Amino acid sequence: MMQVKICGITDSRDARAAAEAGAAALGFIFYPPSPRFITPDDAKKIIAALPESVVRVGVFVNEKIETVKKISAALALDMIQLHGDESPDYCRQFQSARVIKALHLKSSRDVEAAAAYEAAAILADSRRRDLYGGTGEKSDWKLARDLKNRKPLILSGGLGPENIKDALTAVAPDAVDINSGVESAPGKKDHEKLQCVFDTLRAYHDESQPCRMVFSKRTI
């Protein structure tokens, strides 16, 4: 089964349910305007109880580099997801194997621009002017498919039980990132929807289309 990241985790019960369902990674959003914001202190308590195999991902939006490094060290994060307007130069301040760069693909120019980022993977998401992610809106699957030929791809944007199979067929991403599509309310996961997504992924598993592993544990 391809790797799955469940993002927007705000409590230990949801974290445990996601891990037990089969999530390879969990995302914690350190962006105060987000309805799924969590403080580093609260995230640390949840992280401490996670199985060691689960990849811990901190999500940041246009944050100061020093702050990202400080939080990453304090929580022993495995990877960071840069979900704002961060430039390639900004991303180079971190070890590329630990970076996920989120981009809103609007045209082929965005696909070309993605090639300039040194990152473990590019996450294709949708955004609105007032929200950097978690909008529940579908990303551009055609552009995401084009991007997969250039970079390891994580598909996100409105994914849930009702469309995950179609997304896999249309895009064949290396991994998926799921947030609002498995929620009962912002930051509160619906455990039945979670299980349904993983059941669908297991049933869909296609060995003829191998996926690159993009979520990995920190080695140092």
C-alpha cells in the first residue's frame, strides 16, 4: 500500500486511530490562522505516545527559519512541510531529504517551477486566497500527474472515501495526504472515514505501479 499522511492532527485519540489504520505519517500544523492549529507543547505530548515507526511531520507556513528549526529540534520532527510561499532558497536552509514543499498547481508554469525545489517530495494541494490548505477543494490532477514525472509526488486536496480511488487511477501519486476529507469538523477526524480510506487503498493496491517512499524517519 502506498504511504499515507493524515494531516491536521490535534488530539491523541485521532493520532492513535490514524496510526492503527495504517498511516505512515501524521502532520501537525503550527500555523495559528489554521482551524487545525496545534501548539508545539500539545503536539509534543501526542508525539510522545506515537509508535516509533510513524513519521512526525511539522507543517509551517511562511515561518521564520529559526523558528522552524527550533520547533523541529524540540519535537524531534522527522520531516517538515513548508506550505506557504517559501522560495527554493528558503527550502535550501534545511536538509532536502527532510523537506516536503507544498505547491498550488495552477498551470504548466507551476510544474516547471517545482523542479527548482530541492525536496524529498512536492505536495500538490489546492488553496484559496485566505487559506493555504485544508480547503476541501480538489487539486488539479492533470498537472499533478505531469509533476510526478519530474519529482516525487504527494497528492492532496479534498481527498476522502468518495474520491480516493479515482485520484489514484487518475494521478498514480507516490503518496497521499489527507486532511479535511476524513473529518467530522476541522481538526476532528472521523474514524469511520479514516478506516474507509485505508480499506480502499488496500483493495486498490497495484504492484505494477511501484511508489517511491517519500515519508521517512530522521536518521540523525
